[in-house]
Amino acid sequence: MASLNTAVAAIVALVVSGILANPSSYLTAALDNMFGKTQQRVLATLGVASSLSGALAADPIAVDGTHFALNGDGFSYRFHVDNSTGDLISDHFGGLVTENGIMEAIDPIQGWVNLIGRQRREFPDIGRGDFRTPAVQIRQSSGSVVSDFQYKSHDVSKGKPALNGLPSTFGKDDDVSTLVVHMYDNYSSIAADLSYSVFPKHNAIVRSVNITNQGKGNITIERLASLSVDLPYGEFDMLELRGDWFREAHRVRRKVEYGTQGFGSNTGYSSHLHNPFLALVSPSATETHGEAWGFSLVYTGSFAVEVERGSQGSVRTVMGVNPAQFSWPLGPGETFTSPEVVAVYSDSGIGEMSRKFHRLYRSHLIKSKYATETRPPLLNSWEGLGFDYNETTIYRLAQHTADLGMKLFVLDDGWFGVKHPRINDHAGLGDWEVNPKRFPHGLPALVGNITALKVNNTDDKLKFGLWFEPEMVNPNSTLYEDHPDWAMHAGDYPRSLTRNQLVLNLGLPEVQDYIVEVMSNILGNSSISYVKWDNNRGIHEAPHSYSGHAYMLGMYKVFERLTSKFPDIIWEGCASGGGRFDPGVLQYFPQIWTSDDTDAGERITIQFGTSLVYPPSAMAAHVSNAPNGLTQRNTTIMFRAHVAMMGGSFGFELNPDDISESDRAAVPQILSLADKVNPIVIKGDMYRLNLPEDSNWPAALFVSEDGNKAALFLFQLQAHYNNLFPPVRLQGLDAKANYKVDGNQTLSGATLMNFGLQYNFQGDYESRVVLLEKQ
């Protein structure tokens, strides 16, 4: 027995050191000779088997020869190399398993669809018999578009390297592990490295692809999906977010039919029209039950999502850069890196899928130190003043901000332009110098005066924030007069205006340097705590098929340089509202303006939809005046405030002179409640209890990270007379614990989740926020 223990210890050391890369195959042969019937006891001690079972299969990445398993706390992603073809074949993506189940050979094969078109493939190509949507299409120097990538080798490592020039998730060695599978096309001398990273605690895998031209001629990548997943024969629903300006992130659920269905963006950006997110769910899945697979593209440019149920019944999902606006030349020795896709699995419903995304993105995507910090309540000048202001009116509005107890004042559009003053949206973009007529004493003096104001009922001084739209230029500007070639254009074709502006080509290094320089001059010379980065049109007249992606790489460089240089600033993304609410922006900016629609009745739908993948901590939401400027809906200030409090960045977008005395008197109460709620929203878990599209009483519960506090948001959209009100059952509480409800009655978690709370409302658009504290 001593010799057995010694042998086991020696083999364990070899496995841990990595010297013995395939322990099961070695042990199967060697241990039988050494110890006979004791072989299985040794295997059990080591936790290995040829089928990747036992403890080894529960490791984040388990490899047995050319069989691979990526495991999380509640999921497995498994695939293997087909020894006859070198292709990567998917085995399983779902709940945690310790080995592959029974999978009989595909037989007989008849008709036009050969074996390659029936298999579940990890990196499907085009032109060799798989007639489904491909993940990769490369035009060789000869003009051929056929590829044949075969397995060559693989590497496993702790941690996760950053992507070259692209935003990406990150983590320490204990958080994430990475498998890189090296593929090679022997006929074209092109290499493809498929990178899989697994975050076990989040049931998430992340995949991206590197293509390297190792040949002697130039090639062109015409299509490269970041992720392609084949799920087995079965019924699935698609869940996506669609919309337009002023109505972003509306949930759409539809059945996956035979053939191809999908969505994407051709706008140059991720867009209001469709979000770079997809979930596949079992037809019976709800917020709390059923399987859900979520896919989120970490990218801000044009994208495409294609879901195809093939003739044999399996379902393929392909996600990546939109091939309609992508054709990337690659010379000898050059490498192209695709954006990454984050894939999350949940066996406990759509809500749990969302919470996994929220936790992962807060901890492993957003780099800002404000990712999990509370934000100061703010007042933005735009909806209150628009372009109609000067130094005096701005200072007076800042005084109102401080008097009402808000801690951050934001000066929006219209503060810049010398030769071409920005007094409307026809001029000035690109000329980032303060308007001397509006601010004769200069911006630093204005900022100094405002940041000297004391915030009422606090010991704080008022902070100052500023609006920019750095990626745009008006033809009526000094910048355009000096550098018309910096604007995106296609030869002699007309340069089409939207909102009287053009798009600067951030693919040009000189444009990147200009933006960084002018913004650094302003941010470095005044005490500015917040920047709102806007973008108010899509890209037209891109000169080349690769210009859109080159723009993204340049934009990310600018984001990285500025946010690294000014890490103490709260950066907020905006694109006419939620036109770029995507993971790529969140890498650099901890919050994004969710929508220009500040009508609280509609914002509920927008915010609930956005929360399908994005953490509420990243949503900026403000209280505007009533009736709403566009919808003309009239709601109470408390209803508007309660809706806005569900976002991590809470504030107001109005002129206090325009609100009633009763509304003004309610502001301190609103700020006091927001101060209690904000930490829970920023770091807690969100449970969507009733969806606005399904119920007249939308409701959401936020539970703090430690589980000790919770905030229930409950709304009534339309008046409900002469009828009983339904109770709302809470989720995510400790069934055995007691909770004090609004500082009064104490109820058990079991009662709150199974019996619920029932409140009455009187009229249209009423609301209630209920605070719970664990006893």
C-alpha cells in the first residue's frame, strides 16, 4: 500500500505540474500493469477518467487528449476533435455534466446533406458540404473562398489575456481560465486560434478568434463570427432587444423556425434598432424556470446575429461583426482578432441568466473604479435650457442644483465654438473651445465658481460635469474648414448630413490624437468630475469595407487613452440615448444614457428590456419635467423618480424654475430615498417580478450583495377600479430569515416570497418603493 501511495503521489505531482498532460490514457495502461484491480481506486483518488468524469471534469478546463470540457458551477461546454477530419465537434453546452451521454453515429446518410452538414461544429466553414450559415469565409490570394481548418494543438492557462486593440472581459487566475485551440489550413497556410475562456462562478464562456496569414499572398477575411454554437435537435425561442430612437430595448420573443432568422446593425454602431445580444430559451422558459442561453457581443460597431434551424433540426447561432460591412485585407504575417462573445447558461430561467451577466459585467468587464460605486445625484442642463443660456443663467441653474441637494451639475450642449459658436445644432462641433460671448471669463472660472457652491444639507461642494460629442464635426466649424478630409467620405460622393453634422474618421491616427489633445486640454485645466460623451448619428459614406472596423479600433484607442489619463472622472456614454448601449462602451464608461425618452411610463419598458443583459448599475436615468416634452404624458414627480431610481446613475433633467412648489418640496424626500436605494441598485441582484409587457403592475426587486437589504419597485400603469389588486411575490430572499418591511411589520422571507405583498393604487401611473431589511 505504501508503494501505491507513493506512485499516486508521484503521478499527482506530474499532473499538477503539467508534465503529464493526458493522465487518464497513461494511467489506463500503466496502472493496470502496476497494480491490477487497484487501478480504479487510483483513478478515483486522482479524479480522472478517459471520459473526463469526476473531479477533473469539474475543473474549469479539463482536457483528455483532444476532448475538451469547460466547466462552471452549474454548466459544461464540451467539444472534441474529429480524428478523421481534424474538425472541432460540439458535444454539449448546458447543465453541468461529468461525461458525454450516449450519442450514436449519424446513420444512414442520404440526400445532399453529408456528415459535415449534420454535425454540431465549433468553427463551420463554407464550400465543403456544410450548407448552413458559416462562421468563417476567407478569400484566398487565388480567389477561392474554401477553407479547411484542422486541429493542430492547444494551450491551457490560468487567467485571460486582453484582446489586441479591443475591449474584453478580464479576471485574475482564480476567476478565469483560458483554452486556445490552434487550427491550421494546410492548403492556404492560414492559422485560426480559437480562444475559450471560462468564468466558472458566472456559468460563462467567452470566445474570440485570431486569423493569421502564414502564407505568401494577400488574403481577405470576408466573414468571421466571434462565436458559433450548434445546439442539438429541439425547440427554442429567440429573445432579442429591438427598437429605434426614443424606444430602445423592447423585448421580442419568437420561435426559432426552420431556415435563417436574425437581426443586426448596418449603422456603423451597435444602434437603437437592435442590440448585440441574443438569448435562446426553451419554449416554456420564464423569468424563474427553464433553460436560457445568452450571447452578448463585446463590440460597438455594426454586427450580425443569425440563428438557423437546419434541415436536420439542430439550431446554429452565429454572432460577430456584420459581414455586409466587413472585408478585411490581411497580408503575409498579419493577424486579425475578432471581438469576443460572452455566452452564459442558466437552468433557472431568464432572470438568472440576466443576473449572471450583471455580476460578470460589473466585476469583469467595466474597468472604471465607479463600476460598483455609488454616483452623485445630478442635474443636467439640456431639457431645462437647451441652447438658450449664458454664464449668468448657467450659474443660477447650478445654484438651484446645490440648493435642492443634488451633488453634480452638468453643462450640456452649447458651451463651445469661437468662430462658429454653438448656439444651435448647425455649427461648432469639432471646435472644442469655450464660447467667449457666453462665458467671457472662461470655462475654468465658471467651473471654479460652481464647484465652490455648497450642497444644501451636506458638507459637500457641488461637482461639475461637461458634455462633448468628440466623434462628430459640423461643416460650419473651424476644424472642418482646416481638415475636410478628416470627415468620413467616399470619394466624390456627396457627404450626407444628419443633424447637420458629419462623422470624423477615427480610423485616422491624426483624428485620434486631435480628440485626445483637445479634450485633455479642457479636462486638465478645470475641476471636471463627469463627462457625457455623446454621438448623434450613424456612419454614412464609409470609404472602404474595412473602414467601420478600423473606426472602432481607433475609437477604442481614444477611449483607453482618455479614461486612463483621467480615471477619477465619471464617464457616461450616450448616442442619442441608447444608440450605443453595448459591452464595448461599458469597458471604458461605467454608465450609459439609456434613452432620450424620459417619459417614465415608457422608460419602465426600456429599462426592464435593457436589464435583460446589462446591469442596472450601468443605466443612467433622469427625472424630467411633466408633461413630457415629446409624449405629453403627465405623471407625478414621485412616479418619475421611482422609475429613474432603478438606474445606477440617478438625476434630474429640468429647470427647477419650471416645476411646481409641491414638486420642488418633494425633491429632498426623493434624494433621501435615492441615497438609500442607489447602493442596492449598483451592487445588488435584480429580480424582474412582473414584466411591463405582461402586467399592469410591473415590479422589480433589488437585493443587496450581502442579502441584508432589498428595495421593491412596484408600479401601476393604468387605473384599476372596483377590483382586487394582485399580490406581488418577492424573490431572492432568505426563506428562513425575517425582514422588516418599510421599518414597520416584520415578515419571514418565506412569507414574502410565497404569500407576497399587496398594495392598492388609485390612478394611472402610480408607484411605490418598499425597503426591506434583514433582521
